[in-house]
Amino acid sequence: MKNEVVTVQSVDRALIILEILKEEPKGLGVTELAAELNVSKSTIHRLLMSLLKKGFVQQDSENQKYRLGLKLIEFGQTVSDHIDLRDVASSHLRQLAEKTGETAHLVIREKSEIVYIDKIESSATIRMFSNIGKRAPMHCTGVGKAILAYLPEQDILEIVEDKGLVGFTHKTIVDIETLLPHLEEIRNRGYSIDDEEHELGIKCAAAPILNAKGEVVAGISVAGPIMRVTEEKLSAMAAEVLHTSLEISKMLGGKAL
């Protein structure tokens, strides 16, 4: 029993070391880690040697400090490869639809368009029309703009060159000089609004989903008819969709916006 407790304690400490080093990209020395964990330097040294041998930490040859090793990248990629976005987002999407009373969507980018890959219908009688597999432009849909805002500017310009800025309604943004600062506003607040820009009579709030690298991998949205989506409700929808996008991003290893 005594040996079992010691083994668990060692694993615990090793994991804590990794957590600490995650926040210290320049690395820490044995003395600093010993002080942080309030244990002896010899104990820290033994743990680091085990982590070093397995590639979970690496040591700087000049200052002798330790930082996270490349093995963790391999582990992270393996986990990422086995994550199905729809499975991760499914329960969150359902809760979002229930809380707002409107239709919730999960969307990915495919080249210069977005594609709806999951949907939870509103329970209301009057609903917006959308189908899983449907494609839509990026510059005038709430979720399209949420994804577009987190792409490099060069990618944005290439998408605009490829698809143009077609005016679907009188509210659609149709020039790049207006679109770029609008996308910057979206980045600053973390969510986007579609105020009848793609379809008259429909309002939408949307937010991006980010992975561990801070890259946008998808987006979620809530949309409904203007007869129900007042300015007050739209603001509440935006808050809910932002919260939900952050929760899904965390499950993918992403950080808060």
C-alpha cells in the first residue's frame, strides 16, 4: 500500500511539473521547480530525468532549464485526430437551441464557402430554412463572418477574389473597404451578427470555434425570424453563442478568445 501511494504521488508531481512548464515557455530550473512544488531538488531532478527520457520535457544545453518536450505535440496531434467535431459539439449545440429557443447550427469552412454539418431545430412553429450539407457564402452569413474574421488577411482577400461580395439583401456588405474593419470588430468582441444580410427576415448570432493552435476550425450560430429575434433577444443570443463556442473550443484544446 505504501509503495502504491508513493507511485501515485510521483505521477501527480510529474503531471504538475508539466502543467507548470506549460505556462513557462522559456523553461525553469530544478531549484525553481522545487520551490514551486515545495519538494526537494533531488526529487524534482529524478522526476525530470524520467520525463526527459520519455521526451515529455527537454533541457536547454546553455542555461540547463527544462521546458515542454516534442512528445507532447505528438500526443496532442493524436488526440486531435481522434476527435469528431460533431460529437464534441452535439450536446452544446442542443443546449444552445434549448436556451435560446431558436435553431442552432454547426458549420465548417470548405475553401471559399461554409458548409452546415449539424443542426438543432427550434421548437417554435415558424423556423428558418436550412439543411445539413447546405453551402453558403462567408461574407454575409453570421457564422461565415465569424470564421472569416479569424482567418489571415491574405486568406480573406483570396476568398473575396474567388467568390466576390454578392449583395443578397440591401444590408449585405459588398465592398472590401467596409468588410475588413467589420471583421476586425468581430474579432474584438468574439462574435458576429447577421442582421438580415443574407436573408431578409432572419437574424443570427454566431461565434468561431478555435483549436489548440488558435486556428479557427468551425463556427456555431443561432438564427431566427425577426418577429421573435428582437434587439434584446439578439444580444442574449450573442452571449449564449459566445459562451458555447468557448466551451467547445476548450474541448478541442483551444483557449478563450
